[in-house]
Amino acid sequence: MNPDPVDPYLILVPPLTPQHPASSMRIRYLASSPWDHRVDLLALLVFQQEVEGSDGLDAEIMELDRRLDGLVRRAVEEGDFRGREEERLDFFLPGDGPRRAVVLGGGDADEADGELLRRLAGRAVRAAESRRLTGVTFVIPGPERLTDGLTEDRAVQAAAEGLGLAAWDFRELKATPEDLGAAPPPLVEEGWIHLSGDQSTDLGPDAVAAAGAVVAGQNLARDLQWRPGNVATPEHLAGVARQLAADHGLVVRILGPAEMEEEGMGALLSVAKGSDEEPRLIVLEYRGGSEDEAPLALVGKGLTFDAGGISIKPAKGMEDMKYDMSGGAAVLGAMKTLAMLELPVNVVGVVPSSENLLNGSANKPGDVVRSRAGKTVEIINTDAEGRLILCDALSWVVDHHSPRAVVDCATLTGSCVIALGHHAAAVMGTDETLVEELRAAGDRAGERCWPLPLWKAYRKQLESPVADLKNVGGRPAGSITAGWFLAEFVEDTPWAHLDIAGTAYGTEELPYQRKGGFGFPTRLLVEWVRSRAERSAS
Ligand code: BES
Ligand code: MN
Ligand code: ZN
């Protein structure tokens, strides 16, 4: 039986009622001159090459310098400002236009891609926050100053994403932030994007709207990541999916334990039985394409708290395992974005969700379980639970939706963090083209991934004396053997897997992020689907 769809969200969260809603910055395209627009803060960029004199100064910077009687040039001449990325100059402005200006170092102009604009827009928001200002106009330098291949609409979209992502914060569980030391700065509520010198503004509003969709999806993913295990339970995620369906006209289906039994999802159920919280398999369908077109499938690990099970994790840092549902959060976020973008494509999002705890019914090392696909699995380590919940979700979506391609994302292995650190997810799969599509989409979206080889030779490490497969392949190449495990459950469907253990959350802060959940890889998934939709349209 599906649980009662009425307000599951509030019923399950009685002790923690949101007090402070997350920000939703209003972002607009400014078609008129930024000098005529009253706003708290005007942010302008200067690249190193402009300071060094090899490139002339941007028209808007010249205007700022004129209004300040040469103070910008003076800062450059006195060596206070060299155009490096972390540098910033603050000014008050006379007149009825912007009240203040901030000049941000743009760094190397040869690297002025979308991700740089995203970061710099984030810096503009942080500059506003540090002065408790709530409105920003961000001016993008003229196209001749950006790298080749970055179109104007891409530039506007990336900058607007940077504003909207930077302006988000997770404050909903703080009852009285004012009492907890220094009051946090107010969130920046108004964002404007202007293309320097450009008057052909017809593409600006569309690019800003696209950014708004990305920001809404990625900030939803971050909210879900941040919510602790006692709030963001599997049923909570299911409730969020029902709400998304209601808001955006998606088809939702939630499987509980009874339906999972019928489906024979012995691997997923074996993880869930170690906890009092029921598992959910969350399915959201966006149907923007033609009726007969097979969908793309996005699958995300929704493990709402990973204690490791009987193979329990050490206490230190275990609280971070609330982020073990990051893949599921990004899939839900991406579904929201895709629906808002109204892309002409069919997409099915699947989130297997469970806790991994330990009680008298929990999996034990040595146990053998039967997966939905019929393959038996010897559980060597109960902490390798992600692949157990994912394998049943993968086989379910392959059988029920016959997707054109499947991409899963999961905080799957600590080994991935050792391999690539915090700057790229790992990508691997059964289809070289798909892997390359994802790598390229990640580059464009500023959420990078890098391939690991799924060579046959690694498969041996999963051989079990008692079952068809073991759930761990030993320490060598831990991310690859985890990938191999998943590959066993997708039949011939083109499939790729993103291991996001090092990139989904952390302390390594980009200017548009905050420490905690990053919403990664929402943008990557959206960009990949968008590229697929464009390809089938042309
Ligand atoms: N959720 C963890 C992986 C993880 C580790 C994510 C660190 C983020 C940061 C996963 O369920 C896990 O515990 N994996 C084990 C697998 C091992 C037992 C084969 C790991 O990586 O240690
Ligand atoms: Mn684990
Ligand atoms: Zn896990």
C-alpha cells in the first residue's frame, strides 16, 4: 500500500518545524544601463590582462572610474589591485544610481568560462553579505572578453546561477539565529544581470529564467542534503517527491516494503530491515517528449543515514553520513529543474531510499541475499550498502521503463575521495559515448567528473565462493569494483555511474557554495539531459 499522500511532510517532522525558509533570490535581466538603476551594490569585473594593459579597460569600468574621479585607476597604479581572482575594491557612489560599487578581480581572462562567472557572481553576493546589503547588479564583461565558445546566453545563465546559488543558506532549523552569537547577515534577495555594453537583450530574460530553474533544483537538493537523518527520512524524501509532482505536473509513484517484496527486491529490503524506518523507492516521471520515445533514467542513492550497519563506522565524523542521500537529492533537484525548463524529453528519476543502521534484524557479514534481478549477493561488509539498494533500483527501472540510457549517482565509496579528492566525481560505465557525454556536460556545468576504467580484469574481485557476487571487492580499486557491482544489474542498457563521495558535500568552499551539501551533481545531470534533448531535436 502506498502511504497516505496527505501532508506526509508535516506528520513526520513534529519536533522540527521549519522556522526560517531558505532564500529564493529574485533574479532578473537588466536591459537598461546599470548606472540608471538604483541598487545596493553594483559588481564589476577587471581581469589581470586589463590591469597589465594588454587589454583595454571595459566600458563600465571606465564609467566607474570617471564617476569616482579616477579612484579605480589610482588603486591600480598604487598596486592595491592587480585583477587577481580574490581581490576586491569597495567604493561608495554618488548620485541616484547604485549606492555602492565593488570591483572584483576576474583573474586570467583566458580562463573566463562559465564556471569563472559563476564563482565571481558568488563573490559579488558575498561582498553584499559582508556589508549586510540585499540587492546586487552583476555586470558581465562584453563577449569579446570571455573565452571562445562561451555564448552570451551561456554567460548570462552561469552568472545568474552563481547569484542564486550564493544567496541560499540553510537556516530552517535555527529557532532564533539572533540568540546564537552574531546575527547572520540577511540573505541577498534581489539579483540583476547586465551584459556590458550589450543592447541586444532578447536572450537575457530566457537565460535568466533557465538559471532560475537550475537554482531552484540545486537549492532543493541542498536543503534535502542539509536536513538531518531524523528529518530527511525515506518517507520525507517521498513526501518531497509527491510535492514536486503536484507542483510541476510530474507522475509520482512510491513503492513501500510490500511492493518491494512483490518485486523481489531482496537486496534493498535487507539493508532496510536493520532500521525502524521503512524504505521507499521513489519514482518521478517527467514527460516532455513524444509518447513513444524511451526515457532517460536518473537514479540517485537516497541512503538517509549510513551508520555502516553491523560493520559499524567509527563515531568520528559519522554525522556527515546524513549526506549519504546526496545522489537522491540531486536527482529530485534535477527533476524539478527539468520540469521547470520544459525540455522536450522524457526522463524518469528513481531514488531508492533507506537507512543503514543496526538492530537484531540487520544484515550480518556473510549473509546471502537475493536481488531483484535474481543474482545472489554475499554481504562481506554491511557498510557497502549503497550498491545493495541501487542494484534493485537499477534492475527495476531497466525492466519497467526500458530507458535509452541510465545514469546513476551515489556517494558510494571512500575510495573515490582518495582517487580524485574533492574536485571531480568519478564516472564509469558500459558505454564510452555516454561516459564522454557526462564528462563534457560536467565541464560545461562546472561540476566535473573524470573517467575510471571498468576493465573486465577488475570483475574477478567480486567473485564469491557461496553466491553469484560479493558486495565488496577488497581495497584495491574500490570505486571500480563498486561500479562493476552495479554494472551487473543494467543488462544491455547503456549505463554510467557517478561516484560523488568526494564532491557532494564538504568544506572546500567555492564562492557560490557554503560548507555542507553542495547539491552536486544537479547541474551536471540537467546539462546532460539538455544536451540529449538538443541532439534529438536537431
Ligand atoms: N556512504 C559510504 C561511502 C562514503 C564514504 C561516502 C565517505 C562519503 C564519504 C558507503 O556506503 C560506504 O560505506 N562505503 C564503504 C565501502 C567498503 C565497505 C567496501 C567505503 O567506502 O568504505
Ligand atoms: Mn556505507
Ligand atoms: Zn553509504
